[in-house]
Amino acid sequence: MMYYFDHCASTPPHEEVIRTMAEVMAKHYANPSSLHRSGQEARNLLERARAAVAALFPGTEAKEWIFTSGGTEGNNIAIAGAARQNRKRGNHLITSEVEHPSVYDTFKALEREGFRVTYVPVDSRGVVSAADVEAALTDETILVSIMHVNNEVGAIQPIADIGRLLKQRRGILFHVDGVQSVGKLPVDPAGWNVDLFTASAHKVKGPRGVGLLYVRQGTAIAPLVVGGSQERELRPGTENVPAIVASAKAFRMAMESQPERAERMQRLRERLLGSIEAIPELVLNGGTEPASAAPHVVNFSYPGMKPEVIVHMLEKHRILASTKSACSSKSEEPSRVLMAMHGSHERAASGIRLSFGDEHGEADLEWLCSMLRKVVEKLKPLERKG
Amino acid sequence: MSMNPDMILIRFGEFTMKGKNRGKFDKRLEQQVRKAIRAYENAEIKSTYGRMYITLNGEPYEEIAAKLKDVFGIVSFSPIRQVASELETIRGAALEVMQSLPERPSTFKVSARRVDKKYPHDSQEMNHLVGGYVLREMLGLQVDVRKPQVELRVEIQPEGTYVYSSVVPAAGGYPYGTNGKAMLLLSGGIDSPVAGYLGMRQGLEIEAVHFHSYPYTSDKAKEKVIDLVRRLSRFSGAPIKLHLVSFTDIQTALAQAGQDSLIITLMRRSMLRIAERLAETSGALGLVSGDSLGQVASQTLGSMNVIGRAAELPLLRPLITMDKNEIIRIAREIGTYETSILPYEDCCTLFVPKSPSTNPNLTIVQKTEQRIEGLDAMIEEAVAGTELMIISPEIRNVVETAGEDSWF
């Protein structure tokens, strides 16, 4: 048996999700755009899935949700689409230094198109300050994009506060990347005055290849891909009906059980934080308070130790962990997120991420904590003192 | 600041003038209110002459208010604080009511009414005692006895004192079904659902008839009409019957009659005949249509004359002089607009000639009908083959029932 502590990267799909996907796939293969009855049945399924998703987010309507291929695509469509559509109204965009690459790199690309971008900093917990966002606003600002929960350290951003201050300054679009928070924390895009909100199914025990993008009614964004009228022309292409239906189910299950999950994971997190604190070689990255740190992520550094070594050592003990985020873990660079938090190259280059899932209990944590101690003991003589 | 009402005072409509029928209307309205709020078990309804009170007993005011707004026959209602008949308590409640108004008024007056003569201060004194207190507490507020922005009412009853001010307008009209039954011609466009709503608001019980021309029209057009009736059934407080008539054969025959410019006139006449037959079977004494004068070729006065002669039952046209924007505003308000603008064609938008007649000749129309072989039989057949659906707010549509429930 493996101890899979990499749920921020992806999650094992729920059995019910797999069954649903297989059944829909076998039965409803027709194209939802076809006029015949089989096509219309597929269309109806798609719309039922959309209504089911909307019902999970209070104050939102089915027509405000589009299905994408995942978080990365959703973030791209939302950010590049909103920026390009509203270029005439202003040239200034705001995001943070700790966004996921699918957001951060989109802003970098927009800079090359001539947009001016402000990257607001974070504190040592990885948290953005709403006051910094407010201070960065100009008459030219057309879009603010801040993630809800950071994917490397789990920092929770003050989305409600930022939404409130943007509401007073009309006309600035607000995008929130909610990929890491849906199912783990309460989310309320409509209540937070969010115009664009992204989620991803495979982070909540759903299938790969399906994401959600909330586009609040009246929010105009330019499509990135053309060639069809599907998904309000924002995401053309034949819809992946079986994966979408299965995703709607995964989101429902994840969000309905969110409060219990958060409580259970918070206990696991506190347990792990205690263990890390007891190992002097390790240093915790991110906050300790539930208000600023999501319950399912723990990030720590072993300064002076290559994180790959720790990941491989843990794997010998059947524990699967991550360095940085899975999307950027192949590069040799130190973590941009940890750099923004601490400014220390050594610490930023040695971060390890552990993230919990529903299958984890006290016994799994027991194993993880004792193996962590063992691995550090073993590696200690190999530390590079710089 | 929001106030927490204890009761709701409901005011009735014009039917209070109707002498002998009065009792029937009152009773019907009470039934409708009861139905509308039946999910709120603790709420109690009490009727007195010309008024109705709901005691909330902790049930949510906002949700109940939203339901009451759609009950036909209610002209307006007011959230009420019920307090003990003691001056300080009444003053406190009065201030609370004033401060909870959605917009802070600049002028007001107090209208106190002492019904319970055991209470020491009379109505005049209470006006001053309560008004003076509110004035002291709300700086900038002034009294205007002739044209106040807000009238703060204080009713001292034996069981306690009612304090209220805001008057929330409701749908008005007559309780559903108190003015007879009619058959609504429902196309799926913007107008006919609004006509149905206005007919219902005037106390008509409605059954709907829809003409489809499969395969010239799609199933989606039918689903759209089902959704519209479902929406309307939220106002009726009772299920609505929907008659689905296959019009394909008649339409095909009319299209081949060689009178292209008259085809719409001919179709509408046949529809009226079928609707009238269905109305007679259902005991409906009128037809309701969404005609609006001059809007399209079939709704000119000339067309309406020739078309209307096909039926003997009164043809009610609630939208006849209404501006299109006004119709759209109501459609949005009652929640039919979004469905109505879905792009699925109904059978009237097919075979539309390049230049439909705006002034058809009745003699030519009648002669053309006589020449069409078996038209009467086709009408009989259409009536006999009518599919009946009973639609209530609870029924689930094709999207809501798509696939298997276990997939969701």
C-alpha cells in the first residue's frame, strides 16, 4: 500500500465517478450539438450537469458556468479573455507573486502584449494583503486575479475583502482561481463579488480534463479558441459529456462533505505541524492558523538538502510527496512562491509539499511523521552547509 | 438595519366591491395564501373583514413576502411589529420600523388608532407621543401631515399594538379562478405567456393549447412551451392543463391551397376553431391570445377581424394596446422571457410568406377554406388526437430528468 500525500497535484477518482463516467460514455456518445434525439439527450445531460454545478454555488445560475478542460484552461480563458476584451477601458492588471503558473505565466504573456501588470507581494505566511491590492489600483486597472488557496503552501487569500473593495470601484473584473479551495473551504463566488472563478474536477476526485469557469452574467470576455458555439463560444469543441457529468457528481460530493473534510484535515495538519516543529532540521513554510492556511496542505523546507532526495527517500517508505507544484517541479529553479514568502534562495529551493486526501487518518499520519523523522536522521550527515 | 416582523398584514383587491360574491373571493384568496405559504408550518393565517393577517411565529419574513407578491388578489402587504401596549415599547418598535425602511425618508407622520379603549392615551395623544419620540431619535426627519413620504401606523388592539409603515405592492387582480376559465393560445413566443399571466391575474383559470408541427418544428419547441406553462403554474397555485395539438396535416394542407399571402390567416383561423372545441370540452368560456395591435401582419385590425370570426367564444386579448417594451418588461418580471427567446421555431414561423396579407378578404378566406378538401375532418382529427399534459411547478423537465438520477 502506498501513502499518497500528493492530493494537491491530483486525486484518486471516486468509484461513483468512475462508474458514472463509464455508463454515460457507453450510452451517450452522440454529439450534444446534433439535432437528433440521441444528440438532444446528450445535450440535456450536459445541461443537467451544468444546473447541478450551479446549485452548488449559491447565487449563481446554470448559464453562468462553462465547462473547460481544467484549471489551466479556465485560468487562461478568464484572464487573457478578460484583459483582451477590456483593453479599451484600461491597460493595467493586478495579480499576486504566488499565483499558479497557469495564472502567472498568462500575466507574463499579457505583459509581452503591452499590458502593465502589478504583482502584489505576500507576507511570510504567503498571504496577500487586501490593502496592497487596493494601493495598486489605478484608473487604468481592468482586472484583478488572486487565487483563493495557494497550491504550494496552502495560504488562504482574503478574497471576500478584495471583492468588497473592488465592488466599490465599479468596472474592475475580479478573477479567483479556486482550484485548490473547492471542496476544502467554503466558496462563494457570487457572495464575494467575483466575476470569474475557476475550478478543476480532478482535484476533487473527479476525472481529468474537466474544469469549471464561472462567468458572471454581464461579464464579457474574448474567446481564446475559435471554431464552434459550444460553451457560449468561450470553449468551442465537442463537449466531453461523460467526464462533465462525472465531474458534476464529484463536485457535489466534495462540496457537500466540505465542512467535515476541513475539520478532519485540520486535525491531520496540526499533527504534522507538531512533528515538523520537533525536527530542528525542518522549517515550516506557510501559516499555522486555520484562517490563513488551508487544512489540506503542508509545506516545509530542509535547507541545505535537495528536495528531490527527500521525495525519493520518502518514496522508499511508500510515501508520495511533491516538490513545489507538480506543474513546475521539473525545473531546477527555486520555488517562486517560497521566494516571495521568504526571499531565501536556499529555503525556496528545498520545499516539500504534503497534501491530504479523504483516505487519510491518524494511522497514516503516524506513519508519515515517523518516516519523516527517520529520513531526516538518515540524511543529516549529508547536509550541505552553505 | 432590518426589522424582524412578527406579522404580515395583507390587503385585498378590487373584488371587495363585489357584493354577494365577496365571500367567495375572500375564501378563495385565503386558500391561495394558504397554498403559497404551506411550507412554513408555523405561520398562522387569520382573516378578518377585508383583511388577512399572517402571524409568522418565527418563520422567515423575506421568503414568505416573496411568495405573497405572486398571489393574485393581494394588492399590498405590510410587515408588522406586534408589541405589548405600553408606551415605551410602542415607541421602541416605532423607531425600529422607521430605521428599517429601505430608504431613509425625510418626512413622515404617525397615524395612531386606538381600538382598545382601555389604553390610557387616545389616538391624537399617541400621534404626538410616538411622533415626538421618533423625531428626537432620527435627526433631520420632519413631520408632514398632508403628504408624508412615510406613514407610520400604530394600531392599539386589545391583543397588543401593531406598528408598521412600509407597504409592499403585490400582484393585485383577482384570486386565481374566481372569474371563470379560459383557453390560452400559447405559442412559445414572448407575448402569449404574458397574456396568460395577465388573464390569470384577472381571476381567470387557464388551460393552455399549443400547436406543433413535428417534424417541421422540433421537440425543443414543445419543451419550451412545457417550461413556460410550468412557470405560469407557479402563479396559479394549481396545476395547469396543457393541450398539445399536432398541426402538421392542417398546416401542410393550408400551405398547398395556393393562397400564399393568406396562409397565416388560414392557420390562425384553424387554430381558433381547434382551441374553441377544446375550450368547450373543458368548460372554458373564452379564449386568450397574445395579440397586440399592429405587431405583425396577423395582428392588424383587418386580420383580427377575419381571424376572430372563426370562433364564437369571446376572444380576450390582454396585450392588445400594450407597447412591446411593456410586454417584455412583464415577461422578465414573471420569468418567462429567458425561455421565450430561446430560438426554437413554433409552427407559425414556418411557411411564412414573403408578404403576408395585412388586410385579408373574408370572402376569399372562406372560399379558400371551402376548397380545401377534408379541412373539417382534419380539425376533428387534431382535436381528437390532442395530447394532454398536467403541469405543476414540481414537474421536472427534460433537462432535470436527463440520464439517470444516480449519475448526479
